[in-house]
Amino acid sequence: MVDFERAGNPAWAPALKTGELGVDGVPVTTFAFDITGHGFRDMGCTRQTAVFTNLLKTSVTLALAGITPASEARSSTTSGSGAACWCSARPSPDAGCAGGLSVPSRSLAGMGNSGGSVTVRSTADLRGLMETAGFTDAEDAEDAADGWQVVEVAESQERSVADLVRSTGAPVLLVTYLDSDVGFVEAAAPGGGTWGALLNRAVAEDYDIPLEQFPVERAVRDATAWAHTAGLAPDEDLVRRALTGSAVFAEELASRLLAALGMRAPG
């Protein structure tokens, strides 16, 4: 058995996305997901379990793919058909009865990160506050700079950043990823100072994400002002490069952005 979480690309029609799970090239199950009411911040990942037999094998290769007809969904060079996407996939805890199922980490076609990372000026354990703010599945924190920490999360809600700022009294920056291809930045600080940005703009165009909604120079201005207010020493030129740069994984650009804002040492 394998558990996977499915969602749909909210940038494209139709609302109902369809996908397929294959094992060693053989289709095992299909799935569908309705994107109505969901967006890039809240993909609405829903868990599904697939059951198959591999009695004669010690490992198998899984492939997840969108199968919405081409006449209904525009294709994409970055994420298969673009019709359906998946948030995560892993062997079920009960999979031991299947003869030692092994799922190599990169064997899932098109697999990427559709979670997020939260950077907060705090050294406290924030799990409780983050859960109350609507962040789910928070992982162990990593240091980003003196007095700052980064926490990986599965999902966030519309008010999660604002609620965390209010409960901690500290600046917060969230990057939400779309299959590791694109990053959506949202930041806020006590007393105001909110801003947003888009990472990996060239790839975002393949998703039909309207770039005009994420003007670069305004984001550079607001980001550097936010960083100064937060007690950091940002580099405006490096911020601009992070917001206009391209990378295979949007997480790389997020790391560059944190460095440019003064929160993580480059490299």
C-alpha cells in the first residue's frame, strides 16, 4: 500500500482534475480533485491510499501523472499535464505485508514540494502558536540568523501569517511552494509592513500565473523596508536578484532571498 496526498493546479481549468497512479508502468488507480475554493496558499491536499501486490519484488517504482484530456487542460513542460498534482507520497505504515515495499525518494514523476517554510524572529518553540494560526505539520526549526528560525510546514490558511505575527509580536515571512517550481512570498510585521512576491517568475509563466500581480520593484522596496524594520541589514540588489532569478527549485531562490534580507548566510 502507498499513501499519497492529491490536489489540483488552481491556475488552470477545468475545476475537476484527474490523475493516475502507476506501479512499474502499470496503472493501479485513478483519482480526481475539484479545485473549487482552493488556491496556491491552500491547495487542499487530500489523502488517498492505493493497494497493490508486489510479492515477487523487493521494490517498485511509482509514477503519478495528470490524465485530464488535453482538450480540457493546457499542458506544461514543468509539471506533466498540469491537470493534477500531488503534495506527497509515501509507503503506508501497513505496507510491510506487501513484501518490503520501497519507494525511492525521486521515483515519483514530477514530485516536488507543495508545502511552505515560515521564518520567524523568535527562539521559542512555536509549534502551538503555529498550529493555532493554521499552519499544519510543522517540522523542527532551523536557525536562519541570530534570533530567527525557519520552520517547514505542510499548509497554511489565509490569515496564518497575520495571526502568527499577532501572537508572537514578531516579523514573519512565509514562502509557499507550488511543486518546488514556484514560490509565493508573504511577509508581515507588527504594526504593518506587509509585502508579497513571486519566486521563479519564468516558470510561473508556464503555470499561467499573472506576473503583473507581483511587481518586482514594489516588492524590492517593501521587502527591504520590512527587513530594516525587523532589525536586519538587507542588500537591495541581492533582493532584486532573488526575486527575478531562475532556478530548478524555488527553494533555492527562497534561500537566496533570506540571505539578501540578512537572515541566512549565502551558500
